Amino acid sequence: MGRPAMESSSEEELEDDFPGHEWITPQSSIRAAYQSQTEKGIRKTCSELLELKDAIENLCGNMQSKYHAFLRISEEVVEAEQELIELQKHVSAQGMLVQDLMSGVCRELDMWQKYSKEEHVVEKDFQSELNEILSVDTQDPKVIFLDEIDILLAEHKLEKALLALDTEEKKYMTTDGSGKESDAEISAYKTALFKRKSILEDQLVRYSEQPSLSITELRKSLSGLIKIGKGSVAHQVLLKTYGSRLHRDVEAFLPTCSVYTETYSATLSQLVFSAISKVLKESSTLFGDSPTNMNRIIQWAEYEIEAFARLVKENSPLPESVSALRSVCICIQTTLAHCSCLEAHGLKFSKLLMLLLRPHIEEVLELNFRRVRRKIIDSARNDDILRLGPQEGSPTSDSVAPKMMLTSSGKKFMSVINDLLDHVTPMTTVHFGGTILSNFLQLFDRYVETLIKVLPGPSEDDNVVESQEPVELKAESDAQQLALIGTAYTVADELLPAAVSKFFDMQTKKKETSGTSEGLGPGSVYSSEYKEWKRHLQHSLDKLRDHFCRQYVLSFIYLEGKSRLDARMYLEGNRDDLFWDSDPLPSLPFQALFGRLQQLASVAGDVLLGKEKIQKVLLSRLTETVVMWLSNEQEFWDVFENESIQLQPSGLQQLILDMHFLVEIAVCGRYPHRPVQQLVSVIITRAIAAFSAREVDPQSALPEDEWFLDTAKTAINKLMLGTSGSESDLEAPIAPHDDGISEDSDSISCLSSMGSEDSFASANNDDLENPVYFTDPDS
């Protein structure tokens, strides 16, 4: 930066030193002159560059046009080469015909020389002999006819040659040539005719195999083969021609299979079975109904069907994709429809087709259901699995109670099922209905496993605990747990059977219309299998129900404090006899159980709206689970068998009263109580035996059974009044539909002492948050 400044300053000093000399040009003038010349040069350069650009563009345009011309000339050269090849073939064919003609002439010359009636034959020049034979005056009519046939064959006038040969054969067969011609001449003439017929046969076969030949011309060519007695060859040519045309059509379509991933199999099926149908029709028209020809058609069709099945598998999308599922379903539908059309003509390919396609179809079904199972597992990790929403398209009628809300998990499960069913075609259900239903059952089992992982508490199935990743989201409240269970019941009892019922209906109609199960695959579904499938659904529901009841009861049993269920509470009584107590009540744990069942029943009435049967099943199973735990828990009974502990009659009385109280809970709840009664009877018998072994006389210690029944009913009435505040505050009782479940007559009178038939499930929800416990009778 410093150097230019110094130069400019030095230049100014020089100008100051020599100011008045004219012969010295100022620096400023020099700069102006050069600057103008530089601008002109730049402009000129730009102009030249623009001209150069135009020249380059013109050159590129010329090169492109010349390149197109070069390509066109190259194509013309290729076409010219092909024409030269065809001309060479034609010249070769003409040369062969000339050679055949010359050999025929020589043979006729030899025959003439051999059978001449002259005793001495003078050797003549070959050319003179040929001229003599070809002379019009001395030519034999047979030779003339053979020459004419050779000319027609050389000119490929196949129809005229065929007509001439046919006429000559008929004429020769009806003419009596005895006395004029020797046997040798007749044999030679027959040989010549046979040779011409062979040439005509070859030409007709080559003509029939031309790809561009129309159907009409093909029929004429095949008819010509039939006329010369080559019906078998004609039939083989028919099969070969249609086979080659089919292969060309298939090869032309195969590149588009990656585009039409769902319908490519239907197009291939259309091509194959259309060709089979055309061959059958043409064969019947040209050759009639021949068993031999029919066997050839069957063998050819089986080969093409095998190739078709191989192409369907090779061009299939990914087997686990929805496109593959849709593709195989469309394939079954279209191919079996084509097979049914061919069966009317005596061709049965259904079994062969299903044998070939079954492995691929089963693979696609299996992988798609695996994909759906993974989707169901992933849905369990979503935060909205517990969100409630209305049912969509519920199959229940308007006469049934209002629809209950479904959790997001149930709606997603049914969405997955419906998506699968949208891709399944009727013929798929006919042949693979059993496989599909079995996979639906596995999907529901996996759905139940995800619900079990969402419910609190350990699972009884170790595989459920260890499978996949643990679910962090848990259904903590009773409402959430009941919503999950109610959704599972709704899916299993209503939505899923309604979605798949078309399997059963469709196959039933198929069986009724056909009158037989022939053609149906081993995966087809009938009434007994459908019922067995529904029973398996119920088993999955039972597993979910038992898990819920088990974790619910265990959380109650192992409560801390006085409400904990422990056998030692039957050893801490101060009274000698419970019978004389003015106000006997169940133990505190069973009062707590009563309160929790009240609360659960109230919540179930809101969450499981219109599902009274599910409510009764759950509450009954909960009570039964408590009794089963008491019956099977050995630690509970070890307390009574411990000889170091003194047992009192009041403990036995309290235990039996608690058991009757459990039965009365089931009776007054109006749900199935017979299993509870049976288990309670076993527990009472075991308890009496345990106390008797410890020198407690049950005959003197226990009052009558009626006393326990009345006391249990009275306790329920008191607990109901103590919880709700007054009898007038009780809500209306639940009026369930029993669905064939029998009730004891005692259920009507369980609250007779209070003048009401309200069940414990009728308590107010607000009061159930803090249930009231009465005084422990043993304290």
C-alpha cells in the first residue's frame, strides 16, 4: 500500500520540476489514452467471445443433428443386414429346391434308362438326355405333376400345393393302372409324392411357427397339416405356437411387476389361463374331442401352470409387506375363478394350483401376521394405550344397552384386524380360513399378554414377563384396569367374531352350493372349528381375568394393619363363644373386602356400561379367588396345626362366619356363587378337622347353620347401612341379565331383614373412597 503512494508523489514532483515543456507528455494524458484503449479492447474481446459462443452453439447443433443422422443410418444398416440375412436364407432355400429338382430329374433319368424296353441303350450326353426327358412331347404326366408341385413348393404357394397333392392322391387311388405301369414305377411315384408331402409338411410347420402369423392363417396352416395326414404334428405345433406366444407376452409383462405389485399375479393368471382356454377351443374346433389330444393339452397346461406359480413367487414383493398379502389374495381369487371356468370343459387344475401356491401363500400370511404381532407389541408402549374412546361400527343392536367406551389399545387392535381383512378375498377365506383364524387367535393372545403387562402385579406366565421390553406404563386405578378388561371382553365377544364371521358364512355357503368339500384346502373353516376358535378366545380372556383377580386379591390380602388377612386373627379373641355376642360381625379383613368390592362394583357400573355380565364374572371370580387362596395357602393352615398355640371355639366360629359371609356376598351380588359355596364347604370341613385335632369339640362349639346364614345376612345389611349412612341413601340395585346363570332363592331374601333387595354394588361411589369398618368382633 505504501509503494503506489510514493510513486504518485514522485510523479507529481516531476511535473512540478518541468512544468513548461511541451515536448513532455503529462502523466494524466497518458493514463486517459491507455484507459480508453483498454476499454475498447475489452469490448472487442467481449464481442469476439459472443461470436465464439454463437459459433459453438451452432457447432453443437450441427453435431447433434449429425449424431441423430448417424443413429438413423445405423438403424438402417441393421435393417439392411437383417434383410440381407433373410435374402441369404431365401437364396439358400432356392438352391436346395434346385438341387432337389436336379436330383429328381437324375433319378427319373436312371429309372427311364433301367426300365426301357429297348434291348440296347446307346449312351448319350447327359444334357441331351435331360433335354429329351424335359421335352413336352415325350414327358410323362406324373413327371409334369411333380414338376408343378416342386414349382409351387419353391414359390411357397402352400395352399395350391396342398390342393394339388390331395387331388392327385385321390385320383391315383381311384385309377386302375394295371397293365400299363409296373410295380416299380408305382412305388417310385409314391416315394416322390411322399417326399413332396414331407417338404410341404416342413414348410407348413415353419410357416405356423412365425410369431407374426394371425390366428386365421394359423388355422389354415394347421388344417393343411391335418389334410396331409399329420394331425399329431399339427396338434404339437398348436401347443408350441401358443406356448411361445404366451412366453413372449409374459416376458413383455415381467418388467412391470415391480410397478403393479398387487395385481401382477392377476395379470399373469389372465395371460396363462387365457392361453389354455384358447388352446382348448382351437383344439376342439380343429381336431375334435380326442382323448390323446386332451392328454397333451393337460400336460402342456400343467407345465405352464408350474411356470406361472414360479413366476408369482419370484416377482412377489417382500413377503411381510401388505402388498404381498394383497397380491396372493388376488392371485387366489383370479386363478381359482379361471380354474372353475376350465372345469366345465373337463380340465381340473384347482388342486395342482393350490399345491403349487400354498407354500408361498402360507409364508406371506405367516410373515404378515408376525408383522402385525410386532405392531401390537409396540402399541403397548404408547402413552395413549389407556385413553378411552367411542366404539366404531359396533355390531350390537339398538336394543342392547349403550355402547361402552373402548381403550385405545382395543381400537388399535381392531384397526389392525380390519386392515388385514380388507385385503383378504373370498376364495382366500375358503382355502385358508383356518390358518387365518388361527393367526387371529395368536394375535388376540398377544394382545392379552400386552394387557397383562399393563396391569399391575406379577404375571403367572414367565414368558409374558420375560418377553420383549418391560412396559413402563401401568393401569393403576380400578377404572383403568376395568376399562382394559372390558375392552378385551368386547373385542373377544363382539368385535372380533363379527369381523371374522364372514369366514364361516362364506365357507358355509360354499359348502351348501357345491354339496361337497372337494377343492377346499386343509385350512378351511367349518362350524365346529369356528366354535373351537371362540372357546380359545374365551381361554385367553380367562387368563386376563384371573391375572386381574389374583393381583387384586393379593393386594388386599397383604395389606398392612388390622385389615391384613392372617390366620392369627382367629387366635386373638377374648370371648369364649361368639353365639352369645349381641352383634357378631365378620373379621376386619372381610369387612375390608366387602368395602373394596363395593367400590369396584360402583366403578364397574360406570366403566363397563351395558356389560353387566362382565361385571358379574369379575366380581364372582374375585370372591372365588379369595376363597381359593384360603384353601391353598399352607401357611394359613400351619397356624392352626401349630401345637404350641391354644385354639379357642370362638376362633372356629369366627372363621366359619367369615366363610358364610363370603357366600352371602356372592348371593346378594347376584352373580354365580356355586363355586364359592363348594370351596367354602371344603374350607369349613378342613377348619373343623383342624380344630377337632386340637381338642375343640365342634358339636358343642358351633351353633346351627341357620345362625351363620342369618348372621352373615345381617352383617351385610349393617355394613351397607354403615357405609351409605342410611337406607334411604342406597342407589337403585343393578338389574343384570343372568344369561342362564341360576340363582339361589336365598339371593332374594339376603336383605329381607332391612326390607330391601339392594345389592352391595349399589353403594354411592363417594362413600366408597373411605369404607366404614365395624369393630373387630374378636377384640
